[in-house]
Amino acid sequence: EPEPHTFSFNSPKGACPECNGLGEKAVFDLTKIIPDASLSVREGGIEPLGKYHNNMLFAMLEMIARRYDFTLDDPIEAISVEGLNAILYGDPEPLTIHLNEFSSSGGNQLTQWMGLSEWMMRDVDEESKRGEKWREQFLVMQTCPRCGGSRLKAEALNFKIGDRNIAEVSAMSILEFREWINSVEDILSDKQRIIARDLIKEIRERLHFLVAVGLGYLSLNRSARSLSGGESQRIR
């Protein structure tokens, strides 16, 4: 059953679970992570890792390289798609690390490489502003693939008035929305008209005001931070 929270991206009941109601997701930008594919991993071709260090991280990458038939001295552009995907997104098979190859301790250790993207998310202290700033330089914002930027769950988008859901209505300009709301009663039943009467009256008054102050070109889904100072002042 629908309720107000169903149509609010600020509520867990309405927000898209993929982007948490933001309409976009931060994803790692490969052009920033690998700015020069002619360099090797050892030379620092993977920007977040830097140049080679004799530690556990690079020991795991050495084992990934052996598994996918490349070396850390190969140019990144020469690494197979499977090998590069293993570096970036992890490998499901556990790795056997020979500890004597990078430390004084002997023996072997079984571990799993979770991928560069996961390592970057987990390895940096979440409370560290410096760490967050470091990670953000490799991120780019993209429209959420699940909700298409609507910020709402699929359940909310399945409710429609006429042939439009709340996201489609919010994407209209104020002028287009005013035209639509002026004709919406024609598609309502007698019972629905009674329920909607006061709501439609209130919406029409607010839309009239927005048009009167010259904001008819805006849409309801515009984020507040994208508005100019003058637009924000007129809306208030």
C-alpha cells in the first residue's frame, strides 16, 4: 500500500537501494587510476598503488600476474583483459603467498585478492578526511544504473497518475507541469476527483507563484545546490 514515504527518496521506504536515494553513484575512473598505460605496475602505472614496494600488497599482485601470464614489468596496456580485471576487481581463487620472497619469515600464506577498487574502499581509514580526499581524486559521479537518476525504488515508480509516475512529473518544467496538472482531473474518476480536489488546488497555487516570479523553466527535480542565488531567493 502506498504511503507518503513510498515516494520520498529521503526515506528508506522510497529511496533506491543502489544509490541510497542520491540518483548517482561514485565509481572509480579508470583514466585517473591508470593515467599512462604504457607504464608497468612496477613503475607506478597504477596511480593509487604508486611504485613497487616489497610488501604483501605487491606480493599478491605478483601472484595474480603469474596466474594470468604477465609480469609486473609488462606495460599495463599489454596485460590481457582478464588479467587487468583481476587486478581491478579481484580474483575468486585464493592466492598462495611465499612469505620468504618479500620478508625474512618463511612459509606460505593463503590469502585472497579482493581487487583494487575494494582495497581502495577498505584500506583507507573511513574517519580520515585526508584518506577520503585521496580516494575522491579517483572517483567520478555517474547516474545510478538501477533507478536511472530518479532516486526512487521501482515500487514507487510503478504508481502512476494517468501514464506518468512521480519521477516523470518531477522532470517536467514548471510550465509543463502546470499544463499537466490543469488537465489531470479529466483522467480521474469521480471518487479520485474528490480526494484530489484540495491537493490539486494547492499545487496549482504554488505553480502559479513559481511562474509569476519567472521560474517556469525550472523542474522540480533540480537539486538545490544547482540553483543560482537569485533562483533560491525567489523560491523562498
